[in-house]
Amino acid sequence: MQTLAQTLKQQATSDSLTQLIFTLAETSKAISKAVRHGALAGLLGATEQENVQGETQKKLDIITNDMLKGALKGDNSVHGLASEEEDDVVAVNQGGEYLVCFDPLDGSSNIDINSLVGTIFSVLPAVEGELTEQSFLQSGRNQVAAGYVLYGPSTMLALTTGHGVQLYTLHPETDEFLLTDANMSIPKDTAEFAINMSNQRFWEAPMQTYIADLLLGKIGPREKAFNMRWIAAMVGDVHRVLSRGGIFTYPTDNKNPLKPYKLRLMYEANPMALLVEQAGGKASTGYENILDIDPQEIHQRVAVILGSANEVDTCLSYHDIDY
Ligand code: AHG
Ligand code: MN
Ligand code: MN
Ligand code: MN
């Protein structure tokens, strides 16, 4: 089986990008080990700190953030970094070619129940001059690489550098990422959806109507029975969509009028949107392609609808109607 190094070489990835991907991959191996020690190492549970998102940080949110930050600081290809767990952007190396945005631990609420968690990352080109938040505010189309690592029954790395999506599985004995799917491809049609149904009463009219029609199954306008899944970790839900198709959405809601969206653009929506597009799927807010968004701030949140192309189009058609 082909290694990560061999695949990147075949794709003629530059030395500096290869180096950065290796920094991320090596750190994810260490995170995978830390996560597996769980309760044995006293790693479960929350801290008393809050992040800039207003979320109480889990111990592992902070530990994984520090691991990634430390590793990226030691990589001279990195100009700056931004993380879900860092209030502000962090300057790294003056001459670095890349900016890295990451969600060190996605699915924090799953930690204490030993369920799926992951790491999400997005790599952007560095811009001239002093590093500021503005340096990062580039469209998702600028991403030179994006991926996630899933700490599940096996540890998997899904990666794109613009040549489709490759999936690697971490060999537990040799500790090497081996290519197990050279070209992930999302089926155009699906009969599976992922949404947190408990928020139903807070959604906008288009999403209310779309999901109601899915739930009607064969007797409804879709004339098809749909199944539902919700892992509560975007990495897990997106991985299922990349593996066998589906539609995943965290739509606009009015539960908290000051916070109408849950997922973050720079280190959740953008990298996942690039992976999904590279695998033949679509990613939208309902009104705009995710990758076309002009970011306004590093912790900006957006509505996300992504997955099987025809199903995303159907969902979007509900957004074109006046309610
Ligand atoms: P994070 O743990 O990095 O803060 O992200 C959690 C996100 C995402 O992974 C998941 O899809 C969603 O929150 C789950 O939200 P609910 O708890 O509302 O289901
Ligand atoms: Mn969080
Ligand atoms: Mn997350
Ligand atoms: Mn997180």
C-alpha cells in the first residue's frame, strides 16, 4: 500500500507543503494516542475556561490545541495559525509560506462518552507583510490543502491538495498513514440525511419544509424513504457523507438570535466544503456556495448544507421559494 509520502510525491506536491502536511499528520498521530488514553490519563472532562466562542473548553480541546500549535510553531513553512481555541491569530515564522486554520478537536461533546472526535485543518497561502487577522480572510477557494483526521475505531486522514480526496488509514503497529482510498467520490443521489432534529422549531421556513418532505417518505413529494444519522461531530458526519453519500446540514436557526449559525467558516465549513467539492459533492449556506464566501472575521459562523450533489440541489430549490 502507498504511503502518504509516496502519494504526495506522485502529486508533485511542493517540498514546503509536503513538510506542512507531515507536521499535521505526525501531530495527529500523537493526538490519536492521547485520545486513546482517555480516562487512564485523566484526559476526560471539562476545564473552567471558556473559549472565544463562549463554549466551556474540555481538557482535550486545550491539550490538542497546544499540541498542534507547538508543532506548527516548529515548522518553518508556517507563517501563522488560527484555531477554534485561540482568541486571536498567532504569528509563527516570518518567512513561512502558509497559514493554517484548525479545529483541534471537533465533536468535543463526544469526548466523555468515548464517541467519535477528529481534527479539521485548512491551509491558505501566506500574504505579504505583517501577520494580522486580515491575512487569513481569504475565500475558501484559496485553500491549497484541507483535510481532517478521524479518531474512530481506526484513525483516518482524509486529505485534498486539489487532486481529488485521498483517504489514509493509520497502521496501528507501524504508525504509518497508508492510502486506503485513492479517490473518494460522493454518490450524486442519497436517501440519508443528517441534522440535529431537536432544533426543528428554530429553523427557517425552507429547511422546515425540506425536512418535513423527507420525513413524509414514499407518500410525500420525494416518493422515497429517507434514513437519518447524527454523530454530533462534523468530522464523523462528513466522513460518512464522503464514504457513502448523504446530506449533512447545520442550518440557520433562531434559538439564540445573536448566534444564528453553529459551524465556523474558516476551520470547519471551508475545509469540509473543499473536500466535498473535490469528491464531486456540493457545499452551500442555502443561498451561497461556501467556498465563495468573502470572510469577515476569523471566528465567523455560517449555515452549512453539504453532500450528495443532487440532494443539495433539491434542498437549495426550497430556498428559492418565497414563504
Ligand atoms: P466543536 O466540538 O469543535 O465545537 O464542534 C462541534 C460542532 C460540530 O462538530 C457538530 O456537527 C456540531 O457542533 C454538533 O452540534 P449539536 O451539539 O448541536 O448537535
Ligand atoms: Mn468547540
Ligand atoms: Mn468543530
Ligand atoms: Mn473543536
